[in-house]
Amino acid sequence: MKLFLEKITSSGGRVGRLVWCTESAQSVLETPLCLPYTRAGAIPHIVQSVYQDLSPRPTAAMLTLPSLYELPGSAVLKEYDYGIHNFLNMKDQFLYLSIQDPHCPPRSGFNEEKSTSVWTNGGRMKVSVAGYMEFVRASRPNVFESLCDSVSSQTNKLKRVRKSVDRTLRFLDQTLAMRQNCQVLEECGLLGAVVGGDVYEERVRSATETVKRPVDGFVIEGFDLEHSHECYQSILQSATSVLPQSSPRFIHGVYSPGDILTAVESGVDVFDSACVLTATENGCAFTFHNSSSDCVENRRENRGATENIAAEPPSHQIDLNDEKYAMDFSPLLRGCECYCCVHHTRAYIHHLLITREILASTLLMMHNFTHLMKFFASLRDVLRSPLESDYLHFKSLCAFPEHFLHA
């Protein structure tokens, strides 16, 4: 796996191509990139046939260790012996394996000197470096995150944060030693985790020490919804400023358009779509600006879709549980070409939510996923533009401060 940068803008945003080679072909992903979030190798609420027909068609996905470590687990995948791509029928996909699930709130106080805890359907499981590498060897993802002891923003004890950095570096050294002696593991890209909580000095130390190791890229760990925007920006920039320009930077669980743009300006290349599931399970539909062309009129229309609906304040999503949508026969978002917006109305989705029909989640996932992917495509367009004002205009239209978690 290698990142080829095309441009670094004056705002700090990077546009490039993430290239990886398989036995039969070379594949390319454009960055900034959003990896579809999966659970047990599937996008929640969407069957695989629908997933394959989404536009744009996904060519990459994020796998989460908690949803795979217990079942199918190392034993099943080792016996199968054809890797996770074939097991999940995702042969042509770029698959990235993360340690934790970005959709689930972080839990602190459970990691130990020789293991990290993940939460599966069966409860807490302790994952050692040896156990994790056995799973990676059996699954053979394109790239995987090194085992880490990540602490959230709620952890403010300096002693605990320092221990997190030391433990994560030790896990990385053990991972590298095991990788050297196994050809299968050497063929999988390895991302070093940058931890350190909200402590600036420890973030810098973690990044500086990780850079000294022979890794293929970096994951900036430990961000959650408890961060203020100012703290998020400061800590993120402290970590990325140390990282080499030529290496890809991943981040997990970014939950607002504004935070996505802040991360891009800090030099982050790869994100995940866990926010799509969060919004969907809250009964919300994305409406934030996601076009590189001027859609001011389109957004104005969507704030007052019918004469009976009061104009909505600027926001990046609408909560379709609200009774005011019961008589709203407009699409979720005017101009959106997803299946849900072409064929259904806000009133119908509201009806499905109120009657607890599972089709509501499927249709909302289709809309929200398509909307977010278009946002990233438009983001790449404006970053490539020779006019910096194009990016600033795009940012001004979509950078609302609230998180997807909230309506």
C-alpha cells in the first residue's frame, strides 16, 4: 500500500491516490477517502446485493475486530484458508481491519499490560498481540491496525495516558517482530496507532516514536464526541505535524461535516462511515451540503419543503421521527438521486419509523451512505480546484458544529 499525493492545499488538505497491489491487479482509491463501515463484514441494514448496487459502487470497506474476533474467529478462517475477502465474498475490495468499533462508545479501564479488550456479542474478550496476529494471519486483510491501548478524551490522568503510549509502542514492537517472520503478515499493510488522549506532549511522543518504526501508515486514535472543537483541532494537528507526508493517515469515528473538514485540513486522508449508522438508527437523514457546485437554492428549498412545514434552521440532518413530517410528501432531500429520495417521501419514512418497520433503516442507510460518499467526492473536487475560494465556499455551506449523534 502506498500513498501518492497530487496536491497539498494552502489550508492543509491533501488530495491523492492510495494504491495497493493484489496478485492479479493494481487498485487505486482516491483520497480523502471514506471507508464504508461494516459489522461482521456487512453494512448494517443493507443486504449485499443492494450494497453492490449503491452509487458510487464501494471498492473498499472497514472491518471491525469486535464483530469478527469471536465469530467467525481465527479457527474458522484458518480452516477455511482462503482469507477474509473470499469468506465475505468481497474479493475485489480493499479491506482495512480496525481494533475497535467506531460506532460504539469507548470503554475505559479494561485494557491490561498484555492485552486490549474488545466487546463482542458474547461480551468482553481480551486480545493479546499473539492472538490478534493469529487472526490477521488467518484473515489476511489488505491493511490492519496495530494493537493499541487507546484512551478517550474522558481520561485526563497523565499517568494513565503515559502508560497508554508506552503500552501501544510495546504492542507495535511485538507486532513488527512477529510480522518479520511471516510472509503472509508482511504482505498485509500495517498502520501504527498514535495515541495520547488530550495530552499534547504524549500525542507528540506517540507520533514521534511510531514514525521511527517501519509502518505503512498511521491511525490517529482516541477521539470521541466529548472533545470540544478547539481541543480536537489542536490535538489532531499536534499529531499529524510529526507524521511523514508520504504516509496515509487514518482516523476513526468523526461525527460531523465540520470535524471531517478540520481533520482534512490537519492532513488526514482516510475516514469511516460509522456516522451513517448512528444517524440511521436515530431515524435521521443527512441534508448537509454535499455538492461541489453551488446548491444554495437547493438547500433553501429543503428547509421548507411544503407550505405546511415551518422553515427549518440550518442543520446537517433532519429527524424523521418528528411528527411534523407526517404530512410532508417531499423527498428526504430535493435533487438527491438515491433510491430512497427517488421513490419515497419524508412522510413515508416517518410512517415506517413510527410503526417500527425495519425497511426504515434500510432506506435511511441507502440515503445517508450515498449522501456521505457524494460529500467526499465533492470534497476531493474542491481540494483539486485551482481556486482556494471553491473550498472555502464549500466549507461555509456544510461545516455546522453539531454532531451526527444529535438531531
